[in-house]
Amino acid sequence: MNEMQRATWDGSLAVDIRSIDEQHQRLVAMINESQDHIQQGKPGGDLVYLIKKLFQYAEEHFATEEKYMADTTYPGAGAHMAEHAAFRRHVETFNLDLVLRTPHLANDILRYLWDWLRKHIAATDKKLGAHLAAKGVR
């Protein structure tokens, strides 16, 4: 499989809620950091740690979004949180300590994360951002 291209943050991914955009940017940076690690051939244990940290940070990010949804009675909360739950279930299928011993599988995980993040922002987070902005959240 081809090597993954670097994840790139640009304005099309912005939801215009500062805390959410900053978290999204951090997730993109963590994906790239893990990808750099693979390309540089660094030890697999370090990569396992980086990707586990990336998943932990994604959980923190989901908690932020879900708190905003609860605090503003977001009407799309159920569907949005269902996407978060589907992501969690998918991540649980990764047995990181085994899968990450093979760089192309680690690339597949990172590619999944980046693809999911882009699609989730475009289709779901932008709606949340518009709702939050209408409620005065910046």
C-alpha cells in the first residue's frame, strides 16, 4: 500500500469555535507526528505510545464536543454522539500492540483516523459549530 500523505489542516476544516478548531489542529499534528515516526523507522513501542495518546486525545476532544452539545441542547446530539461511538468501536478493534509492529498497518490506522476526522468535521462538526455560534459560543 502507498505511503500516507501528510494530514493538512486548512480553513475548510474550521468550524469557527476556537476550542474545537484548536483540538482538531492538535489531532492533525498528532497524526503527522505518528506518521513521521513510521517514516523515520523509530522503535515500534514509541509508535504504539504515540497512537494510544492520539486516541486518548480524541476522547478528550469528544468529551469537549459532547459537553457543548449538552450545555446548548444541540438537536443533532444523538446522531453526532453515535458517530463518536462508532469511531470508538472501530478503534477498539485495533490491537495496537500487535498491529503496529507492521508499518503499513500503522499507516492504515493513521489513514483511517485522518479520513474519519476530515469526513466527521465536514459532515457533522460544521453543523455543531453553526449551532454553537448561534448560541453565542466562540
